Amino acid sequence: MKDKKQWLYRWKNWLMPSAVPGVWRRKEGGHVVRTRVIDPTTGRMKEIKKVMPEADLGTAFKWLQDERARVQAGAVLAPPPQHRFGDYANSLLERKMNTGEVRSAKGREKWRHVLEHLIGGTEGKTSGLFVPGFGECFIDKLDVPHVEAWREGMGTLIRGGDYSPTTVNGWLAVLRVIMKAAKREFRLAHLATEDVKNFDTSEVETYSEEEPNTLLPEEVPVFLDAMRRLYPQHYAMVYLGLITGLRPSSLRPLRRAGAESDVLWDSSRLLVRRSQTMGDEVMKTTKQKKRYGIDLPKEAIDVLRWHVETQLTTPEQRDSELLFPSVNGGYRSPSVLNKPFSDVVEEMGLGKRFTQRGLRRTFNDLARTARVDALVTRSISGHLTERMQHHYSTVNSDEQRQGIAKVIELTKARAKRQAEASVADGASSGAPGGAPGASDGAL
């Protein structure tokens, strides 16, 4: 009878105090532990409570002591839930899209393509080797050896010619972003990509001497004449790209009319403030996250006026506010200039490949040949740094010859000055000595 009065109903259990503070004996067997401690991460009181049906008094008390120490040390009471790499990587991309870190349609497409390989794995068409991805791995269990094993497999695919080292380095860059975010978010003790090196790209030639993807100054007018003759509807867009170095993604969304017109016809000014990479989606900034204006000379404005007056032939084009609309009035496709460029190159007998990307490179080369100040050149093309300006430039053979010739002239000038100085020194020393000699001979 006395024993029954000591049972108390608490926390959905019939309990009786034990000899140890914080540990209660359970009527059905086992124990319940419960106490409260201050959590240093919040400064507030935190409850520790657990039903332990199978635990004896000593086991229950030890668990309580351990949990109290963990909370007081600022540790999380329970281990974080495990996330698989594939689920976490996809959720991270979604968050980056929501926060604007991955903004453009092209950027999202790139991320999704990379995640397909990092999650699902990669198969080599030539070697037949399959390199598994990390999709099913728990994110907190991934470590450097796993990444190095993946890298070794990708190295085999690179050597087999299935992928270029530049491509795989791009995948590694995304993997580093994912693992760095996971380490920060889950307070991981290690970084799985720590000191994992990129593949060597020293033997990879994006642009070679044979294929520089740029036009020499004397080739530019021939190219433009052929473009105007074969594809007049694209001439103004190509012309504007050549004289400003603007990317096609910045040219396609330019507006010629409307409340947000980018062509200020009266002041001959072009506003560069949008980028369109895929579909109808447009970013209200450029790829380099810069909005700026370009003051165009009259000749450039005349070409744009000619384009608007003569090349917008369909009703949809005439109703469109775009400067370079497609035949249905919308944005031109990113590949719209591929065939025109190919046909013009063939018509010219150029003997090398030249693509849309070459417009930006050619502009930098033309500006350098015209001795335009580098700061002015960057203000037109939108390059943020001198390094990027150099990256989009190609020094041609005439420039090198002229540069070496100037060096040679300097060496000649120095030798000439030394010779003149030597003659002057000889004349100066010979005159005093010569006069007495002459005088002696006269006597």
C-alpha cells in the first residue's frame, strides 16, 4: 500500500524517484531520465529527457551525464540527420536559384548537366569504363579518398579521349562548391575536396596559331562585305559585335524602342544592361554583372538605322521592341549566327574557323591595332580587368614584326649614339694635339 502511493504519473509514464537525481524508475521496467541545463549556444534552459525501457540504473545515469556534458559543451544533442549527396546537391542548386547565385538559364543548365555526372556517374564511350558518382553516398561520410578515387577514374576517361581536362576541372569546381557548403552547413570535421588538384591543361589549346578564332585587320572588311551580301538580316548584329566586342548574349536582348529602349537614337548612345542566354528569359544585367553605356559614332548609328528600316520585314519584327528580333518578333536563338558564319568563312576561303565568340576577340585585336587606350577598350567591351582583356586578345604576326623592328631600331640608335660619341671624343682629343704638330710642320 505504501509503495503504490509513491508512484507518480509524469511524462506519460508511472514513475518513482530513484536514488540518483534526474533518473526515475519506471513502473513497466527500465528508467526515464530527465533534467534541465543551460545551452550555451542560446543562453536558455534546455530539457534533456529520454525513456529507456531496457536500461538499468547505472546505464541510465551514464547516458544522462554524457548528454548533460554534450549540451553544456555546446554540442548538438542528437547527431544531424544524414543526407545523401544527390539529395543535398539538388537542394543546394534550388537554394542558389532562389537566392540568385545561379541566375541565368545557361547557368542552371550547366549546373544540372554537371550534377548528372557527379550524382549518377560518367561512362566513357571509347573505353567503356564507368566512373560511379556520389549520389547515394551520405554527405558526411564522403572524404578525400572517395574524391581521389573518382578523380583517378576520370583521369582514365581523359586519357582515353572521352573528356577534356578542362571539362572535368569544371565538374571539380562544382563539387568543391557543394562540399564546402555541406561542411559549413553540417559542421563537418573534414572537407572531402581538400587539396584535390585540377587536371593539367597545359597541353589543351583553346585557341591555337592555326585556329585563333579571330580575324586579321585586313580580313575584317572582306568578312563584313560577304556577311552583308549573303545574310543582310544579320549584318548589323555582326557589325555591332565587331566594333564593340559585345557578347551575342548582350546583343540579342537590345531594345530599339519602348519605355526601356537601349538605343538612344538622339544621343547616339547604346545601353548595355541585359543578357539573354536561353529562351525568353532575360537577366537585367550582363554576364559580368555590369550595366554601362557606349557612345557610338555616327557611322555605327547609321548601320543600325539601315537595319531597322530595311531588315525588319515581317509584321512581328516591326511590332517588336527588339533591335535584332527573330522573324516571329522574339529573341533570336543563340545558334542563329552559326550557319551564316560558316557560309561566310567558306565563301571567303578563310582557311580557318571563325565563330560568334571570335567577334569579341577580333574587337580587342582591332582596338589594339588602332592604338585605342586599354582603359577605353575595356569601357566598351565591358571587360572588368586587364587580365580578361588579354585573355580575349590575339597578337598577330605583323604586330610582332613591328614590335621587334622597333626594338631593332632602338639597338641601332644606341649603336649610332655610341659611334657619334666616339668620333666626338676623338675629335676633341685630337684638336689640341694636332695644332702643335701642324705648327711644327709649318716651321
